[in-house]
Amino acid sequence: MTKKNILAGWAKTSLFPFNPSRVLRDIVKPDAPLTIQVFYDVGSTQNKVTQTPVTPVSSEAVTQLLSLIKQGPHSDKPNERRRHGLIQKLANAAERSIAQQALDQNYIGHLKAANNEAKTRRNTKSDILIAL
């Protein structure tokens, strides 16, 4: 291989000359981390509508929601409904996490099987059968 061939290959993939927008175009951007902001007011909660946070999708958001549940007041009825809603969100997030982990493990299993099959094909010598 010559330098010219190598540079031609890099140019074909748009990696030479350096083109970061071409390289980063196909990369999937991660979701923004979920931030939960809760403001507690000492006043009456009867006239206020409590806002339930979105179901967390990252482990950090789940731990933040769990700490929010632990530190919240547990005395009156509106707060009890809010607490129940937060617990339901935590359960939904855990269920989604378990399902995603199962899908990931299944995908990893398929990749391992394909890799092992490819290794077997490479290591097996082909026998030529001669018909008499």
C-alpha cells in the first residue's frame, strides 16, 4: 500500500481532509439528562396543582426521583397523592430499565453468536470432494 492509496481511502470516507461534520453526522446524539425541579412552599397546597415529573430514562434521574420521594413530606392527603404518583413514575422507570437491559442482553447474545459462527467458518478448512 502506498501513501497515495491510503489517502485515497481516507478521502473516499470523507475523513481526509479533516471533516468533523462528516464524521459526526452519523453519530447518534445521547438524550439530554432529565432534571427534576421541585419547589416546596410552606403555604397551603389546596389551590395549587402539583406537577408530576416525566418518567426518568437515565440511572441518575431514577436516583434523583428516589431521593425526591424519600425527602418529601408524608403527612397530608395532597402530598400523599403526589408521593403515590412519584412512586408510580419510579416503578415505570425501573420497568423500562429492566426491559431495555433485557433487549441489550439479547442483542449482545446475537452478536456473540454471529461472531462465533464467523470464527468457525474461518477456522474450518474446506474439503474438496472428488466424485468418482
